[in-house]
Amino acid sequence: QFGVRLAGSFVMPKVARKMKAKHNIQNTEAEFNTALSHWEKEGLEGKPFFEGETPGVVDAMVYGVLRSCAKMPFWQAIQLQHPVLAQWYTNCDTLMGASTV
């Protein structure tokens, strides 16, 4: 398992650079904010969760990705910039956050 983690630490930056080039991403922070705005406007569309009143699989997948960012320094700023997302994340965290799968 240690070997996999060690190899991943060398391989993942190369994968990230290739993905940025493939999708022509110049500014990762701006692209991340654009994706979050899209989730707020198009994904949630004023609903508490993607599927309506209760979270579904899509909510769980997006929450899982964002949960990996929650302890990073920029997370507080993201939540201030995206209040709808912040409320959605808090709701998901209340319902799904206790799981340690």
C-alpha cells in the first residue's frame, strides 16, 4: 500500500498537467469556480438537493469530491463566494458526513 501511495505522488501531478492541457485549462481556480457556479445554477436549480427534497446518488458523488477539499485553506473562501453551495454542502454533511467508509 505504501508503494501505491508513493507511486501516486509522482504520477498524479503528471496526470493533472495532461488533463489541464487536454481541456485547455489555463486558470484552475477560475475553472473550479465556474464548475461550482454551474452546480449551483444548473445542478441544484433552487432545490435543496439535485433530486429535490432528499439527496440522491449525484449529491453523494459531488459531496464526496468536495469533501476532499473541505480541509484545504481555500475552502472557507469558496463557501463565502458560493452561499447556495455552502448551504447544500452543510445539508449533505449533516446527512452523509458521519460515514467513514
